Amino acid sequence: MTNNRRFLQAITAFLVFLFCASPFSELSSQGRKRRPRRTFIRGATPESPGRLLAKAALIIDVPSGRILYEYNASQVRSIASLTKLMTAIVFLEGNPPLDSVVTVTREDARGAGRRRSQMGVGESFRLLDLLYASLMASDNRVTRTLARASGLSMDNFVLRMNEKARELELDSTTFVEVTGLDAGNRSTATDVARLLSFALENYWVAHITATNQYTFQSVNKRRRHILLNTNRLARAGWEVEGGKTGFIAASGYCLATILKDKEDHEILVTLLGAPTNSRRFSETIYIIDWLNRYVYPRQIADTTLIQE
């Protein structure tokens, strides 16, 4: 019995050796190799960055104002927390004393949806700290607190948001509340780009939305709060000049941001309706790669030809 077992083991080892030494082993190992991941840029052409999963996109060269790429840029869509750019504009145009202190109320929390907030009911904060929490961390509760602290009723605050949209010629933009939780807050990639450009003219909006991390304490309870920017590009080494993220189910994942690439091009990117949180950022990076491979070299060549 023992001899039979040894014989079978020897035969098995011999067959394994033959297989490993044969061409079939190479085919087998090739089949097990992980296929190289397709990079987004491989699907690009000089005219298009490839198939975007975002539902709408607008890419602008900031210094010249030239549109570098657009896709469904006039399509009206829900914009989620991109709304907070307009909320900040209306709040700041009242010239509030940003060192003044306001307390978060139960009413602020009641209309802020299910998403948890770091800022508890009954905690008191400087208005400036709440502005950071609204624009950096997209906190709905404190955004409602800011609107209340403006001295306007919530209805009048929203009315002023819509009046400001008309002043800025955001003709496809409508607001129904201040946070972006309501799908009725709607705009287009074109209007959002214009809104972002105007919002970043304000020092505090630009500074806050370009900040990676911010730490502060509540005034009364001395609790320490740490905010991280929801714009991952600001936390990943990109030279972000400002921007805002947004998400609700009706809007998909949205991003509006101005940044500089490694070639020092200043680019405004608006993406609406990306399928995942990470996709809105990866598509932005893919687009920048496409610009530097195709668009900017072509523009330089065209300029050279004109000069000659």
C-alpha cells in the first residue's frame, strides 16, 4: 500500500514537471496575468477627452475665457450643495461681523436632513467658523444657521438668492432652499461655472474653499472640531484656487472648481451628475491630462502659425 502511494506521488510530480516545462504553462500563466488597466486618456481624441460618465461638463481656460470642452453644458440639472456658493454670496453681501457668535438651534438641525453634523445643537460658534463648515465640509445644519444669522427670514433669503441669480444672468438657475438638499435647486454647467467665478471673487469664499483642513473650537463648550475639504483635489497636492462639491440622489456627484495644473494652466472644471464620489475627481484629472496632451499643444501651434 505504501509502495503504491509513493508510486502515485512520483507520477504526479513528474507530470507537474512536464506541464511546467511545456509551452502550455506559459499560456496558463499569461491567462492568469492581470490585464493592464485601461487609462482614460487612451480613449481620447484631439476633439474629446473620451466618454465621460458625468452627465454634463464644462471646461474653461480661465485667463482667456475660452471654452475648451463642453458636454450637455446647457442641460438643467439638480446641483445639490453647489447651492452653498450662492448661500455664501448672499450671506456675505450683508457684510456680517464674522467674529460675532451665533448658537446652533434645534430648528437649524430640523431642516438639515439626516446627514450628521459635527456642530451640536446648543453649541456657539463664530460666524467665520460656520462659514468654513458650510463651504469646506458642506454642513447643512450650519448653512441654515448662517442664513438665519443674516437677519433675513428663510423665505426672504431664498428670494434674495434668486434675485442674485438674475443679476448674474444665471438664467437657468433656480433655488428653493439654502443647502442644496432639495432637488428643486437647479442649474446648468454653464451657469454653475459663472456662479463659481463670481463667488471666488470674494476673498473668504476663495480662501475657505481652497483650504485643505481647518480646526476650531466652539465658543461655549470649547469642543474641538476638525474639518476636511470635501474637494479631494485640495487634499491631493493640486493647486486649487477654490471650488465646491455637491451630492444628492437627484443630482449625482457634482464638482465645480478652479485649479492650476502642473503646466500652470488655470482651468475651471464643472462636472455634474458623476456616478460616484471618486469619479468626479478622477474625471477632472483625466480631463486635465487630455488638455495637456491635445488641446494646449494645439493652441500653442495655432498661435505660432498666426505669428509666422
